[in-house]
Amino acid sequence: MPNIHKVLIANRGEIACRIARTCRQRGLAVATIHSSADRQAKHVREIGESIEVGGPEAKDSYLNIAAIIAAAQYVGADAIHPGYGFLSEQPSFVIAVEAAGLVFIGPRAETMERLGSKSGAKIEAAKLGLPILLGSENAMENTAEVASLIKTMTLPVILKAVAGGGGRGMAIIENLEGLENRITSAMREAEKSFGLGDLIVEPYLKNVRHIEVQILGDGHGNVLHLFDRECTLQRRHQKIIEEAPASGLSQYLRQSMWDDAVKLASSVKYRGLGTVEFIVQNRRYFFLEVNPRLQVEHPVTESVLNLDLVDLQLHIAIYNSLPFDQTSIKCNGNSFEARLCAEDTNLGFLPSTGVLSLVDFSQADLRIDTGFDTGDSISPYYDSMIAKLISHGENRDMARQSLINGLSQTIILGLPTNINFLKDLLQFPSTCDFTFHTRLIDEWIANKLLENIDVEIPIPHICAAAFYWLEQERTSSKENELWNTWKGFTGWRLNSSKSYATKFSTVLVRDASENSINPLEVEENKNTREIQFGSVSDSGNTILFIDGKYYQIKLDKIGTHHFMISCDQSIYEISIIKNNNKIELSSSLGHNLLEIVPYLSVISEDAGHVKTMQAPMMGKIVSVNKAIGSQVKKGETLVMIESMKMELHVKALFDGTLEEILCKVGDMVERHQILAIMEPNLH
């Protein structure tokens, strides 16, 4: 029986914090690791003992086996918990850990070799008669070999990274255009994410659901299933909303997947926690893969079973036995999980980097697993997930509504997030009646249905932004006059910006300097609206005139960045931050970013501005594809950027001549940094 006193957590972010809490509850000491980019990270602060294992890129730190083993030995750890991602599914890591005399909290290396890769797991599943999708029999590391196979198959097909998950290294191939480049791109992404670029190819089935079965084994052939989860709501193969249990499945189909999952795990004498995944099409299901590790979405299973899955991992690592039998496991109610990410939903879900000015989950009546606090930064080197929000209810609809309510009470300011999108998705008809499929979100976005459900900016947010900005200007002014004089505040406009990158056209605002009401204009979805303010009373009230209606407004500060806004008969708690002329607000009404532009200093649009090609987000330049003086066609890639394990292509906006390249391979660039300048062809 292993004697474990201290665990090194070889991961970062929310999962490192979550594992540490369970270890401490079991009486185990903990330490962790960090990259040079994560020196100030929450998991480092919360765990309290951390060793730097390399540079900011994962390959130099969180995938650096030798440095991690050395860190474990330095802190006196007896065991290593890999969390998820990074090295959690690498047999070579398990071998190195055990060779160093440490306990690996997870499956054996042999099990990972048989089940951890998608190709190996498929072979094992086929041996046992599980329904599988035909395709490549073995992993492939050569681009030409992958391309040759695809050309013999009926399209569409899907490329999958052998060594990982999370949508990394995956691509749907629907035609042969640019095939080799797409294969190479998938291999690069897999290599950077998991340290192995090998791929498999399978037929791609449309309109399927993604169902997974949680399993637990003692390493001697005894395996339990911990029921199932629904992971169908995905975007670009990455899960967004998960729930337990899956809804709308026949008991026969559900039991068949449970039985197959247990059969497969028993055949390899599975040790520890794992997940067997399936896709379901109508009344058929097919084996997909095995994840021999803890899953991101494990909290929904914990919620409905009232179990701590990390504690079960520790129990098996220490005792090599199961703590209960199958009949002891009961499912209670339903649970949902939402992945809250720093990304701009109005710019194609482009991940955002920078400082989180305010992170506040205090009013959300949910379980929150997060790796970030106020003031922490989202870097371009890792995933953009800020937190997981988990609800529980007596039934599915109650759990779903609880998550919607919790998201409404969540405050994240400083970077755009997907909060509003998550709330919309949870209320989408196909989500409500579980008629969804894995391509639903991508099709929804492609068809621009998001625009149809987008809501107008709430009047209280417009009022609060304008009033707050004026107060900030007043208090920062050297003049200490009463508000009702309002010198210098004539002729301003307030712009609503659903995108942090939006630039607004010049809007003429009437001069109302002789009036008792001062004007502001609001540009909402590029429709100009006029706001007018009355003077401020001694009690702090003022009157706003918007769209032919008067509103009585008062803004009371109740804490740093926190206010109560009275808008006629309604009162809302609202969080506000100001960055120059941008005002960001969050309340139960939603989240908005507004921009105030001084009328007298409005900068006209520079006709030559479009000549510049800018970085869509912070990242590293991995290729410069064109030389100065080249003739470039619209849509051709000029520069490729790597950020958050994604490859972003900066493309020419028009046909023209490349005049300047302002970056080189290896440069770290900021969002909106100018990378290239082109001169359009004159016709």
C-alpha cells in the first residue's frame, strides 16, 4: 500500500486549486508547479508552494517531464496528480514518475498505451465487439500518409489528435482544397497541446449527440460506472455546456453504453478514474474514445452522485480498492456546467488576453471552480477559460434555470466574455428540449442566428454609463463647480460597443449649450439615439430624456466598482469600471461595453486606415508568408499567429501590394498591433 503524505499537482488554474482542496481535506500536503508566465497565478497563491518548471510555453514547462519530476523531489512529494490536459494522458510521464519512486495518481502506463490514444482505444474496443467507426487503423505522423488515406474515403471525415482531447488537433475535412495545409495545422496544434502530433482519421457523422460514461476501476478488473453525462453542446469540438445525467435516452441505449464502458475498462484492468465516450445517432451509438484521466466536466457527476471524484482517485491510489459497489451509487436530480471563457462572441469567439479588472461570483448561488481573481491576467499561452459554473436541481429544468440565474449574477469586467452567449444557449429551444447535436452551435453561428436573439442594451445600463462617466469627469476636474453649471460637457456622445475592436463613424451632435438639458448621443447597433441630461439635484438625482421619455436616475456607490442605480421605480445592483472613455457594466440585466467619445475631439475615419493589417489578439508570430513588394490577393494569409494553442491567420483585406512587414517570426505581438501595410491596386 503506497504511503502518500504529500502530492505535487502538475497542472495550473482551476483544476490545480480544485485538486488541492480535496487533498487537504484528506490530510495530504500539497505543492504545485508554474511556468514563468504563471508566477502570480491564483493556483500558485492558493496552494502556497510552487516550483517554476520553465518558460511560458507549455512545451517548456507544463510538458517538461524532467523538470516536473525534479520539482516533486525538491518539495518532498510522494505522489503526482496530473489533473487534465498537458501530461495527464502520456504513458512516458507515468513511467518517469514511477521510475523516480513516486506514485502516479491515475491509470497505469500500460493502460494509457492501450486506451489513451484514440487509435489504441479503437483497437481494444473492436476486439470486444463495441460498435466503432471505420477509418484509419493506426496513428499516423506523416502528412502525405494522412492525405492519401483521406482521398480514398467518402467525405466528410474528421482528423483527431491521437494523444489528447478538448478539441485540439481536430478538423473536419469536407473537401480536398488545401488538404495538406489543414493536416499540417492539426498536427502542429496537437504537438503544441499534447507533445505528440499523430492523427487518426474517421468518417464524420452529422447530427450526433456526445455522451460519456464515467468509470472507476481498482486495477484488478473490478470496474463501476458512475452513470453518464451529456457533452453535446460544443463549438469547434470544444465543450461549452455539459450536464448529468444525459436526457431523452432510452433505458436500453443508456444501459448498453454503461455495460460497454465497464466491459472495456475491465478488459484492461483499469485503475482509477476515466471516461468512455460515445456518439449517438438516433437509436445507434458508436464508441468514440477513452479519456484515462479526470475530465473538465467531472463536477456535474459529483453534483448528482454526491461524490468527490478526486477523493476517489486518491482512495484508489492509496488502497488499490473500490470504496463501494455499484448498487451503492444513486443519482439525485440534474446538474449543468457552463465554461465561462474570456472570448469575444462578436468576433467569432476570439479568445481575449489581458487583465481581469473585476471577478465577482459572490452573488451566484452556484458551485464555482476558478483559477482567477480580480487583477489576474489571461495570457496567450493557455486556455481562455476563467471558471466553471455548476448548478444542481431536482430536475433538468430547475438545474438549467439555476445556471441561467447564476450567470446573471456573475460579474466579470475588463475583458469580453461569453456570459451572454451562455445564457442565450441555455434558453435556446434545442437546449430546452434536448434535440441538440454537436454541430448545433457552429451552424447557429454560421447562419447568424445569434443576431436574431441579440437584445438591446438595457436603458439602466445606458443611463448608468453616461451618469458614471460624467461623475468621473466632474470629480477629476480641477474646477470644483456645481454639476448644474456643467461647463465643458456640451456635445458628447455615448457609443455602445458589443465588440472591443469596434470603431465608430462620426456622428454630428447638436449644440445644446444654451439649453437647460445637455445632450449625449447613443449609437446602439450603429443606430444613433440622443440622450439629454438635466441638472443634478442636491440629493444626487437627475432627469434623462431618451427616445421621447424621461427617466429619473440616481447612482449610489456601495463598494469598489459596485453601485445601486435607481431608474424610475426600478433599482438594480450594477458593477461599473471605466477605462479612458470606455465604460463596462454588468448586472442581472446582462453585460455591456459602452464608449463615450468627446464630440469636439471626434477623430474622423482615416481613409488609409484600412491599409493596415492588425493582430486580432495577443500572440506569437509563427510565420510571415509574403515578402515586401509582393502582389497579394484578397484573403491570402500574410502572417500567422499562435495564441492559446490556436493558429490565427492575418489575411489581406483587398488585392494589393505589400509595402511593409512590421513583425518577424518569434515576435510576441499585442492585440491590434499593426503587422503589415498594403497599398490597394487601383483599377
